[in-house]
Amino acid sequence: MTLLSLPGGARPALRLAPHAVAVPALASHVRPALVLAERETRELLDLAARQDVSAGGRFSAGPAGIQVWSGPFDGPDATPGGAVHLGSVDWSYDTPVRHYATIYRAMVTAAGVAAGETTTSVLDAVLGIAGIALDGTRVQMAAPPPRDPFRRAG
């Protein structure tokens, strides 16, 4: 764990969790960005939740994307234990419109590289949860509806 230090040498009791920040070893910006419609986004999140690391799966979904782990969390108090973070797929949620997700990056950690993962294999694993095929270069999805310029955000 990393200790935070304050000016004057004071040491707080606050410690950073060892898995709080993933450091990418490989990152690939998805161009053009993949836009998942509301139905695909909801299905992907629901299916990832069913295969969550806390429920014996290897995925951890959140508002910013889905992490891929080597296996389920088997440590005390729902900690990773022997599971290692292999990579993640990052998105902007509610972009370009509500309930849509725009995938803009696939990332692989150093542990993922050591395990033979690539940005394509991580993206394929995440999209594969919902049966969305990846051909290695891009996914064919319908064009998203345009954002209404007269609607206020919120």
C-alpha cells in the first residue's frame, strides 16, 4: 500500500487500496468509437453483473466501463485474492444520448500482457458477454441518434 504524506511530514491514517488504480501497459483508442444502443448497453451491463467477480465470474462492471479479471474474487471481504486485473473497456455512458454507451478505449494491464491479452482480446471478451461480435477492426452498429441541441443536459 502507498502512504499519502502531508506537508510538514504529518502522516494520515488514509491508505490507498492496492487495486484502486489500474496502470495500463497497452491502451488502444477505439476509432471510430463504438456506440452501443440502449438495448445493447443495458443487456451488456445486466449480463456482466451476472458474471461479476463477486459472483464467481471474471467481470466487474461500473459506470465507466467493464474490467476483465483472471477469475472471481477469492480474497477476504470481497477482495481480489488471487485474481488479477487483466484489462478493461472504457466508455462514456449516456453519450451521445441517454442510456447509450460510447466505447472509446480498450486497455490491458501488465498482468494482462503477461497472460497474453491484447486490447482486441479484452474488447472481444467484454462485447462477447452480450454476443456482440468483434471482427478485429470494428463492430458494425447502427448510427446513434443525433443529440438534440435544444435539450438541456441533466
